[in-house]
Amino acid sequence: MTDELLGQALVEEASKKSALVWVRGDGAPVPERALWHVWFDGAVCLVGDGGGEQPLPGLVDGGEAVVTVRSKDKGGRLVSWVARVVELAPGSPEWDAVVGELKGKRLNAPDGEAMTERWARECRVLRLEPTGGTAPLPDGSLAAVPAPSPATTRQPIPAGLQRLLFRGRKRR
């Protein structure tokens, strides 16, 4: 019982302090995704999927998700926990309360005060409610292999470039 209470306290405190959580839903075979959130009324609350907001792949109403919270000071994995996904209906009292909190944390919204109307039309607001306990942390790093890309590493600059850039400037 004490371990369960300590786990709940760790989930709540870590989620409150972290600006991002890593979430993997059971609805799609996609890797974990970093999402901004607010901790409100015992759950992680998110807005996304449309209207220029963050994508929420694999998060379906009634499904489960694994939430990993990072340490605010070191950035490392602190705790992982299983959550039940609940989609809030636009205009409901719960939706209004959660959107009021999310609105205060949304940075650089393109439409300012009108963003809540856009969220009601085009987005989903989700609550990720802890189901109890924490998941064990893995032993390894879980680093993924980078996706294939045509990008290359930077080459050395041409030898004469500095003379061209700084030609005509007098040294002091």
C-alpha cells in the first residue's frame, strides 16, 4: 500500500513539474511522442490532432497509453505509468475546466483568445488518467536508430572562404 501511494505521489509531482511527457498510445504502432501538457485534477491533459496543434497518434477514447515523465533538472527518464485515455466532449464542464488550464500554458498560439473556439471545432482534448502504480524503468537506453535521410554530415569549409568573407575589413 505504501509503495502504491509513493508511486502515485511520484507520478503526480513529476508530471506537474515536467513541461513535456513522452506518450505511446495502444491505438497505433508508432513510437513514443513528446507532448506538452498540464496536470489538472489528477490527470495529464492534452490538446491536439488538428488545427495546427500537436499530433496525438494512437490515443483513442477508452484506450490505454504509457506515459513517461522526464526529470526537470537532468532531463532523464524519471517514471513511467499506464493511463486510461478519456476524450472530453467540447462544451462540457470538464472540457471547459481543462481548456482553461491548457489555454494558460499554450505558447505562441496563432489566434490568441480565439484558440478555444478552434480547439472545440478542430481538436481533441484528452485526459490521461493514471490507472495505478508505475511501470518498471528499462535497463537500456531505448535509443532508436535514426530514420533514413538524404542529409549528410557537414563538410569542411573551403580554404579560401574566409578570405572572401573578410576581404576589405581592416584588423584592429
